[in-house]
Amino acid sequence: GLWFLLALILVLYFLVVFVIWVPEKQKLFQEDCGIPEHLKGGMADTLLFRVTMTISWWKSVCMSQPAVAPFPKWQGWPQLIITAGSWISLL
């Protein structure tokens, strides 16, 4: 009945994705066209990369706060150094 039809649709979907779509994407990412890997997937990959980098930057800012908090006189420059150091570690 209905469950069989839903299972058949699900199986066909995974068949299409893993037999047709994945090999096409593998060819795209394996060719050398001078585009960085994180941008080869188009707008979706670019957006995902930028969101990930933004979250990483905010994480580094938030993680630097406990290191700066015990030193009230240092509230300006250590935070910049710690944040810059975390950016360097992402590269």
C-alpha cells in the first residue's frame, strides 16, 4: 500500500543521488580549474563557507573573553592579539 510506495520513492531517491549525482560532483571537485575547493560547489558552498568562517571568528572572540576578563587594565590590546592568533590558526 502506501508504505510500499513511500519506501519505493525513498529507494529511488537514494539511487539517483548516489549513482548519478555523487559521481558528477566528484568529477567537478577532482578537476583542476584554479578555483579553491570550498568555492567549486557554487553559491551554496560559498554561503556555507562564509557562515562557517563567521561562526569560527565569533567563537574565537568569545573564547578570548575568559583570558582577558581577569585583567581589567588589559581590556583592549590582548583581545586583539588573541583574536588575531585564532584567525591565523584557521588559515
